[in-house]
Amino acid sequence: ETFCESRIHSGPRVSRSKMVVASPLVVYARAVNWILGAGVLGVPFAFASVGILSASVSLIIVSVLSFLTCLWMLEVDEHANALQHLFSVQGSSPHAGVANAMREGSL
């Protein structure tokens, strides 16, 4: 047994009968808490540390980069959906479908 395995199994045992089922609202609140985390306290501290102008410019730059990343992810998803549709229509292997699509210029 490795060190990691011993650490995993050494925790308290919880039987399924003692597990508590959380409501959707509780799950949502925990997810928001995990996503925001210490950022809620960190952003005002950063604004106070570097000044309102520098922090605002940085926040705008990061927001634009985040928006661009979302657009790129949507574009990748669109390409993946197109490839998936192409494979399902052709009924061939993915490698043959990609090669045919590249020849036809649809990628």
C-alpha cells in the first residue's frame, strides 16, 4: 500500500445511511462559495494596494481576456460539433472523416 492509498483509507468512515442529501440551493451556494473563494476579499485588497486606476485597468484587461477565452471555447465547441456531425453522416473512422473534410475545405 502506497502512502497516498494509506492516507485515503485512513480518513473517517461514513456509511451511506449517515450521508446527508443536500438541497439544490445548498449545492448551488457551495459551488458559488468554491468559485468565488477568497477572491471576494482579494479584489478589494488589490484595489486598495495598487490604486483605483491601476486595479480598474487590470480588471478590464482580465475581463476582456476572459471574454475572448469564452469565445474561443465556443469556437472550439462548434468545430467539435461539426466534426462529430461529419463522422455520424459519413459513418467512417474519425481519421478518414478529418482527411476528407480537410480535402473539401470544410474545416
